Amino acid sequence: MKLAFLAGANSIHSQRWVTYFAERGHHVHWFSLGIGINSRLNNIGKVNFYEFKKSFLRPLRPFSYGIHLRKILGEINPDILHAHQVWIDGILGAFSGFHPLIITPWGSDVLILPSLGMEKPLTKYALRTADLITCDGENTREAIIKLGALPQKIEIIRFGVDLEKFRAAPKQKSFIEKLDIGDSPVVISLRSLKPIYDIGTLIKAIPIVLKEITGVRFIIVGGGPQKEELVNLAKDLGVSGSIRFTGEIPNIEIPKYLNLADVYVSTALSESCIAASTAEAMACGLPVVVTDSGDNWKWIKSDENGYVVAKGDFESLAHRIVYLLSNPDIARRYGENNRRVIEEKNNYHLEMEKMEDIYMRLACKNQ
């Protein structure tokens, strides 16, 4: 098939999605707003890359870009146009007038953004225009329906976890030395340093954890605008020495960091289904403590594979972390259960196979 994608080239989720179909032998055309193609994808022969400038948000640019995109699509004549995230790519896809059009919301583009200004009517227009909508969770599905999409047009397709890449493995000595964590118990977070991920709640939990178990180290992976604020919070609480702020790291190294940890934590205030980082930690056999956002409560069951705590409740978060670190046999069992959950319900290759079937079905229907 000939597939056209509208998706940000800077996202690992877009890269994994496009890579799968390119490597399956499909002819892929990839449109991205203002961000150059990933070097790995540049080496895949059947990816043709197009870059639009970020001036999209200027008045009338969505319309002019839509006309420009329509012209290119007329020349390419793909079987499917698939836009990832409603804002901005889904709107651009809708303005192009191309069909069949698939739109995949990622979460905040339907859970948060539509409450702001012009985003709501444009989001509703794009969802109404799409021939099919995919999303990865029930909470996102409900939000899409509230925005006017027909339920029969929505299918659940998860982003999935690469189970070969994300699996339990021995700790790497070089990473232990790099982070100076020795043989300390380790708690890890993989969320960006942005308000929506509320890393401050994790930092506030740290003094309580250290009071019960001395020597715990907290690895906080990710970059973002709140770094200085969070570093200062750690200083004010006297826990700077227990935290390792790594900044952003290459995706290929994430499993190595996860395999240093004993417990994974996510303090997000909003989520679509379950976060990719949480699912990746589960695939690596870690017990998890996450907030009651998205569909987390459907994936994480107390006394089975981890705990769900209220958003912003740093005391409950701390107590759950302490419990898991104090009971390694229970933590190990929870981690083994998590691996099975991801194998059964969030396998990247199985989810992409489902998506390929959808592409073929829509393409045949459109002939």
C-alpha cells in the first residue's frame, strides 16, 4: 500500500509507527510540521519526507497548507492519509479534503486543548471529517464522542511496547557508575519536567521515603521547562543528593535506565489510557505506582501489580514506594505480573498488525 502520514517527526511514537509500515514494505510519505526526519528513518528506502514550516498557526495558514497538501496528495495518490494528533495534524488533514482520512488523538489534544479558544470547533470539525478515528484508551474514546464523533467510527489501537527492547535485563555497571547509585534501592520516573506531569509531587514524597529507608536514589529522566523549579524544590527539601536529574536521554537507552530501578513512578495529572513510559516499565518487570489519571486504574490493581494513588497525594505515593522497597518478593511478583499484562494487552507488533488490517480494509472500501 501507499501510506501518507501527518505526524511530528520529533516524536518517538511517530517514528516507531512510521518505521513499522516502512519496514513492512509499504510506500510511506511522511509530512511533518517544521521538524526534520529522524536519521534512522532517513535510511529506510521507502520513506519520502515533506516538511511544512511552523508558521502554520498564522491566520489562514491551516487553509493554505490544506490546499498545498491536497495538491501533493493528488500527485502521490496514497491509499490512506493518517494524521497523528488532532491539533495540528488532524486539522490539516481535514482541510486537505483527502479521503480516506484516519485521525489518531494522543490524549491532551482531546482531553485538554479543546477547552481553549478556537481549538474546540477546529477539533470537532477534524473529528467529524475523519473516516476513522483510533485512540489508545477508553477515557480518550469518551472524550472523542463528547466532541461529536460517532462511536462506530472509533477503534482502540494502542501504541504498544516493543517487548524485545523492553524486558528485564542485568544492571549495567557503567550506568551504575555514571549515576553514582552504587547498590542503593532505586525509584525511577520517565515523565517530562512539565506541569502536566507534576514531578513536584514525587520530589515532595522523597523526604518521607528517606525517613523510612535511607539511601534510596531517585532517577528523574526527562527535560522540560520546570527543571530549575524542581531542582530548587529538591534543595529546599534537602533531598538533592538523593536525586539524579538525567535530562533527556536517547530512547534506545531507556530500557537500561529502567533496569537499574526497583520501582517506577508516574505522577501525571492527565493521561490517555496508560502512558507509554508506564507500559515500558511494566514490560521491564517493574512494580509501578501511578496516579488516578487516564485508564491507569484498569491496568494497575492493588495487591496484583502495583498501586494507583490520588493525583498530588505525595504522602500516599511515598507510603506505596516504601512498601514496595520494603517487600522485594512482593515487588518482584508485581513486576512479573506486569510483564504478562503488557504481553497480553499492549504488544507493539500485534497492535500494528491490527492497524495494518484497518488500512487494508479502508483502502479496499475506497476503491
